[in-house]
Amino acid sequence: MSLAATAQTFEIKAHEEKLTHGKPGPEFKQAVVRYPVLVGMASPKVENRANRTLSLKAVIHQSFEEVKSDFSSSWWLTSIDYKVLYSGRDVLSLVYIVDGVGAYPSTTKYYVNVDTRTGQAISPSSAFRA
């Protein structure tokens, strides 16, 4: 997906990892983890900062390595995905959707807004003022 903001042109590439546990059969479990990686920004410094701001660790408070470790012991997770909600006027807004199943299905959403000029997280009121 190629997106253009006022001050930045960049591309969002989906990075995808599949976690598996067990061998095919009744004990087999799989989860798909997808997260965005921004590429092609004019400033490598801003691109690195934006990618840190959008990282799993920054948004859902677990790195991919921590998610992978938890999956190997709990099997609760079924997927982590993201959706771009808005891109324009120097703002990128997205939501991470974390789905899992234990005794009951569960979904948690984590929202993040990034100033694409600086790569830093911004509040919704700063992102979408009139």
C-alpha cells in the first residue's frame, strides 16, 4: 500500500510471521502475527522513529519475541493484525487487532496515531483537529 502525506511519501509493508505449536492434529495451534513497517520515507531517522512508534512493543506492550514466547506456553493467541484507519495531512492512524480464544473468544484493539513528519506518537486530538 502506498500512501502520501503532505510532507512524506512512504509505503506500508506488512510483515507477517506464523507461529505454530504441535504437529498437525488435535493439539496443533497456529497464530498469524502481522505488523506494519514503513519504508521509503525521505528521512531514515524519521522512518526509524515511526517504525519504533508503530512496533508491537510500543503499541501492544509486547515485542514479537515476547508474543512468540507467550504463544508457546499459552496457545491463547489466534492473530495479531492491523488496519490503517487514516493517512493524510501528516498523520498515520492505525489499529492493532489482537484476537485469541481461551474459554471464550476475545478481541482487544490498540490505537496509535503517528505524526509522519517526526515519527512520534500523537494524541487523537492533535491528529484530528479542525
